[in-house]
Amino acid sequence: MSTIPNSDATPRSGTPADAPPARTPRLLRGAPLAGLPPLVYLVGAVTVLAAALTDTLPTSLLSGFAVTMLVGGALMWAGQQVPVLRDYGLPTVLCTFVPAILLFGGLFPQVAAHVVTSFVEDGGFVDFLVITIIAGSILGMPRALLLKAGPRFAVPLLGCLALTFAIVGALGAALGFGFVPGILLVAAPIMAGGLGIGAIPMSQMYAGATGGNADVFMGQLMSAVVVANILCILIAGVYNGLGRRQKQLFAGFNGHGQLMRIRRRDVEIDTAPTRDGTTYVALGQGLLIAGVLFVLGELLGGLLPFLHPYAWTIIAAAVVKIGGLLPEHLEEASTDWGRMATTLFVPALLVSVSLTYIDIGDVLAAVSDPLFLVLTAATVLSATLTSGVLGWLVKFYFVEAAITPGLVMADTGGSGDVSVLSAANRMHLMPFAALTNRLGGAVVLFATSMVAPLLPLFH
């Protein structure tokens, strides 16, 4: 059984494992793009571009992967080359908006755009990755954490969600935006802890509830998430500055990186360690489990339509996890598949969404609306302050609880978590950030599916 990504086995060429590595040809050296050496990437990009310009690019699953992974890889690479801004989520921003801008300006081949649209709408790429994230996240959480330590961490996590939704909804109602629209169109996508389990599936939920198209909502939802991510990073920097002061503003204000004010074995919160490798068979098992959960969610959604199929998938995954219905190696397989798919395909997902759903005109209208910006800022501030206060009440340090789950819930997830924790100089809190996104994102998506049917009354 082959193990990936690392193995000490003898290579296929017969070269001993301890032999000096072969020298890489000069033309294949350089920073990789989409995981490929620059020359190989260039050949691939030219090939796909030539096919698009000659109208010979086939509308297929493989073509969709080729276009989105090539474009996403280039934009992620470009974003990583810009100092400072790369720490503020520039690669994610580029993948989210540049393809839509190019298409809007007539600079993106229509044939390639059509391939991507078919890839998303007919091939189900969004469902593929969203369900993979849900299955891997929930099945990857330690069962003991959910049953024992989870309730303590759930106080600031769930409390900040409920209070933030209430505050932003009330503010939206007071300012004429609307209580439910304030929650669904601003607070919910921001607080989902990531695009893959937030703005993207929510746009589909809202489209289903209103009988419209997902692209009607996508621009505003994406804009809210991106603006909120920038605010999260700036606030994290402020917390880091406050942390450099030796004087505590009040008892339990700053733990200097330590999350809990008490150290008892029965309240330790540990997350499962990331495994160094997996097997090809395990990845196939993870894919199959995600597929079965997706079909089960669709089945339950058809029989019990008061909840979105995504919500039923979340419930099913939670029941499987809490009930211990799968052996540990299959849970690990689901987690490994989720991590691999997230690592490889998130840039491609962002490019797909950008080309399929984002209308730049809608984005410009959203970010130029002062009310939208006020509600976005209110969401981030409410999340971090309520999380800090509630965390302090259950013996967490205020600053650390304000960062995670507070700011981590409101950033873009993944790269957003890295940026926020880096700005706060608390990278060691990453396991708690992962827990926040897994549990919090699932809760937000579930709650949103229950409130979404009310949207037609305000839209």
C-alpha cells in the first residue's frame, strides 16, 4: 500500500533511498506555480490558452480542473510575491476577484469561462469541495473534544455567534437594511469562518429560497468576507500591540499566548495532530464517505425540505462522529481526503466562483455602500468583543479568546487564520483556530439554512 506524501521506500527507478538526490534540470527550477515548475506550468498554460482561443477546449471535468487550477495557481503565486499585503490575504483576494475583473473587461476567453461555468453548475464542483470540507472537518474532530472539552470552548464560540447575529440584525433594522438581511447577507457569510463553507454555499441556499440565481448574492457575500478579513488582521495587530504592554488592563486580560487561565486536566482542549502521510486507499475511502454523506444529505433534504441538504449532511456527519459509527481509520481517511482537497482545490474553487457567480458591478455597488461597510465592521467588532468577554467568563484570557474564536470566525479561514494569528503573534493557537472553523462554520451554515426561507420576505 503506497503512502503519500512522504516515504522512505526505494524509488521506482531502483535508486537506493539514501542515494544523493538527482539534480533538477535548470529549466525546471524556480518557485512552483500550481505545484508545477515554472517551465512545466508555462507549457500547460499555453496549451490550455491555445485550445481556448481556437475554440477546441472541451467542456469536461478535466478541462475545468485544468483552467481553474492554472489560473488559481498563478494568482496565488502572484499574491505571495507582494510583501506585507500577502499577510493580509492578497492571494485569496486575487483568486476571488481578478478572474471576474478579467471577464468583465473582456480579457478572459469566453470559451474558458463557459468551461468553468459548466464545471461548477453541471459538474457540481462546489458541492464536491464543500461536502469534502464538511465531512473532513466534522469527522476529524476528536470525539472526546465534542463530548467533554467542547462545551467550555463552545461558550465563547456559540455565544459570540448568537450575539453577533443579534447585534448586526438589530443594527441593520435600525439603519433600514433589515434584521434578517443584516444577518443573512452580512453577518452569516463573515462568521462562517471561510469561503468554502460560507459565502459559496450560502449563495446557493439564498438562490433556492428566493427562486433566483446564486450570482445575485455572490458579489455582496464575497465582498463582505474580504472586507471583514482585512479588518480582522488589523485588529489582531492591535491586540498584539496591547500584548507587548506588561500592564494588564484588568485581571485575565492578556495571556501572552496562553488561552486558559486555569490548568486542569479535565478541561484541556486538544485537537487531533496532523498526520505526516496517508495512503492512496485512504484517500479513496475519504472520497467515498464524503460522497455517501452528500447523497444522504440530498435524500433527507428531499424528504424533509425544511432544512437545506448541506444542513442534513452536517447533522449526519455529527451523528456518525458522536455515535462512533465509523472505525477510526475511516474517520482519518475522511480527514486526510478533506485536507488534500482543501490544499489542492481551494484556489481553483475561488477562481470557479469568481468566473461563475461574481458580477463586478454588484461588488462595486456593495463596497461603495456606507451602510454595508458599517454592518461589516460591526460584525467583526461584535465577534471579537463578545467572544473575548464570554471567554473571560469561562476562565479564558480576554485577548486570546477575542482572537480565537472571535477574529478567526470572522476571517476567510485557512490563509485568513494564518494572517490573523501571525498579526497577533500567536501562531501556536492554530489548533484552536482549526476547531473554531470546523465547529463554528458548521453551526453557522446549519443556522443559515433555517433562516434562509425568510429571505424572500425582504428581498
